[in-house]
Amino acid sequence: MKRSNRLVILVGVLLAVLAFVAIVILLNQREPTVQEEAPTSTVLVAMQDIAIGTPVTPDLVEEQQIDPEAVQGIPLTSTTAVSGQPALFAVPSGSQVSAETIGAATQVTVNIAAQLQPGEKAISFQVDRVTGLDFLVKPGDYIDIVFAGQVDVVQETADSAANPDAAAPPRFEAVVGLEDQRTVKAILQDKRVLYVSSTRAIAPEPVDADGDGVADPEQPAQAVLDSVIIVFAGTAQDAEVIKFAQRDLAEVGPLTAIVRHLEDDAIEETIGISFDQLVSEYGVRIPDIVQQLNEESAP
């Protein structure tokens, strides 16, 4: 009887040991707890200093993962987003290159001062659809500015010409019949555009007068732009030239914007154009005086 009890106890101990071993094995087979990774956002970062006006190409930037709270502006998430667009402001090495950097975002506020280099001034002028290239000028472009105006042809007065005093200042008078003669000249060249007030009219919100969730068939007409403001970087002397050429807001047309290639920084010498140059340099013909002959025979 005692021998039978010992056997039962031995079997029970053996089963307990086996159960313990099984529990240990099961615990070791549990998958390790995976710690959730913190969320990140992809941005482009400058690999070197990028100066104002420098074409931003894929070799100048790299993709990095950062904390979403550290994202600046509207992020560019791939190097394919840049293809040579000029930088509107300087970007130090290691800083983010955002959509605002290359003018690919509609900005509510624009920091003009950040786009200026030392010694530059921000200067504005107004253009219409024709003189503003159909409003296709955009920040980062380089432009030339052409002036067209009316001038009176003058000549020295007879009294001034007959004055024997060589030190006397000459006096001039308008030539009758030659008032308001047109003259055209490129006055500024290779100027960097900082800002354009608008490039396209904003479509109005759909009107739902009866509140049924369906827009009314008759909607307000889309606003039509008739002029925009172009802001460019220049000097104080440039500002004086622009102010003289375009004196007030109501004066649109004297100045025309001409877009040039980003890598073209050559200053072209021009002679300007008046009717005299059209005749002498471009061969514009002046109509001859036609004398009507009397067809009746003389008596």
C-alpha cells in the first residue's frame, strides 16, 4: 500500500514538472511586444547653401523623415518636385526646401524683404493683359522693362538761336504739328520678379439660394482681371525711372514686361524706337504727296 502511494506521488510530481516546462515554453513562444514607431513626414532638405535665384534641382536637395510638427510651410515630399525652379529666397544648408521656396504655393502673406539681397529694393509697376504677357509672369522670372510714351518734338527758338551770348541757356519750343510723338525704349534689363499680385481670376463660390444642396443654374460671372502688379528687385535709381514712367494707378500701358531666360544675364544695347528710326533703320515708307492732275484739256 505504501509502495502504491509513492508511485502516485511520483507520477503527480512528474506531471507537475511537465506542466511547468510546457508553461515556460509557451511563454517563450509569445511574440515580443512591438513598440509603435513615431509618425514622420517626408520633406526636402538643402544639401548645400542655395542662393536667391539659384535653380533648385534634385542634386541640391535630399529627402528626410522628420517630426510632423517640425514641417515648415507646404512640404515637398520628393526630389522630383524640383526641376530647376529659381529659389525665391536664400536657403541655408540643412534647411527645408518647401513649396514656398520655389513659388509653388499660393501664399496668403509674402515676405518680400526675405527675397531681397543686400542693396536691393522692392519696386512695383502695373501691367495689363497685353503689357503683362497675358499675366503669365511669375515670381522668380527675370524680366526687361520697356517704356512707351508720347513726347513733343522741340526746336530752339529763333531768339535763342540769334542770341550772341554763348553762355546764355538755350530755349526751346514745341514744333507745331509734331506734338505727342511716340517713342519706345528698353529702360531696365535683367530684373528679378519677387511677386505678382494675381495671375488668374478666382472663381466665385457657387450660389445655392434655396438651400437644397444644388447650385443655382445661374451663377455670378467670374471676375475678369484687367491689371496686375509686378514687384521686382532693383535699385533706388530703378525706382526713380519706374516712378517717372508710370505716375499713377490710372496709368496702365507705358511699361511692358518682357520675360528672359533664367541663365541670360546679358545687357543688350538698344537704340530705342521713334518714327525716325522706323524710317531710317527699318525701312518704313513715308507716303508721297500725290498730286491730282487736271484731266480737262487746257483751252
